Amino acid sequence: MIDSRLKRYWLMELEQSATSLEKLYRSNDWNDDLEFSVEKSIFFGFYAIRKLKESGLLPNNVISFNWKITTYPKADNPKKNKSINDYQLFSGGSKQLSLEDLCNQFVHSNHFSPFVPDNQVCVGFFFASDRESKKELYYLQLVSVINIFLSVVHEKRVTLELVHKEAEFSIKLPNT
């Protein structure tokens, strides 16, 4: 449990994670060090949200948020090598997950893979818990992760827009 006196520190860390993740849109040098840093930020962020919720430190309006994710069904003949190739990546659908369910997907993760289509800029994440990975794989855009983190920090839904100009992506963080 998180003591209510320490809530602000957890929220500051979560906001710092959102800010560092936003910088990925201006980074074009994907490497192992950056991947480790991103994975740590993602997992810490969702763990922090889960602990804040379990400690009763998040308001009901935040707890009740649902988030849209993309889903990919398990392939008919998976290779059982626990990779995204075990899923039908051209048969995506969508579903809503509660904040708690989303956190659990990361905390109990069996799959986690940043999506870096050009080996330079991370645009999202494939993930699934050990239980869900038997049925489907999930995908969440980077901007959505930042929206989730900032929505918890500011205790209201934050919706950032992804801007694409020429060969660059960016988002404008709120001043709330």
C-alpha cells in the first residue's frame, strides 16, 4: 500500500515517465539502452497506477476510465516461441480495457515488444499478460500510454493529439 503522504511522489514519477516517453517522438536512434529505459518507464508507470488504485488514492472518475486498444488473435498454428509472429497481425480488432485491466496486462506481462517500424522511432507497444497471451495480443500507441499516465496524474482524461509533419512526429504536452 502507498501511504497518502507519498502519493505526490508517485505522481511526480509518473509525470516524469510521460515526459520522457514523449521525447521518443524526437529520438531517431533506437538502441538497447533506450529500449531498456522505455520498458522500465512503461512497467513502472503501470505498476504505480495499480498501486495508487489499490491504495485508494485515485478518484473514481480516473478508475472508471476505459482505454481503447487494438487486439490481434492468436494464429491458428502458433510456433510457441512467444513472439508477435504467433498472432494474426493483419486481423486486428479493437476493444476497451478498464484502467485496472490495462495495468494488469503490463504487471503480469508475458509479451512486451516496442513497435519500432523503421528501427528509429518507437510508435507503440505490443503486450499481453500471461493469461491473455493465450488468446490474443494487444497493441497500444505511444501517445495513448502518455494519455493514460497524464490522465492519472491530472485526475482527468487527457487526450493528446499526435502531429505528423514531414518525417517527424510530435505531441504537445498540457500545461495542467
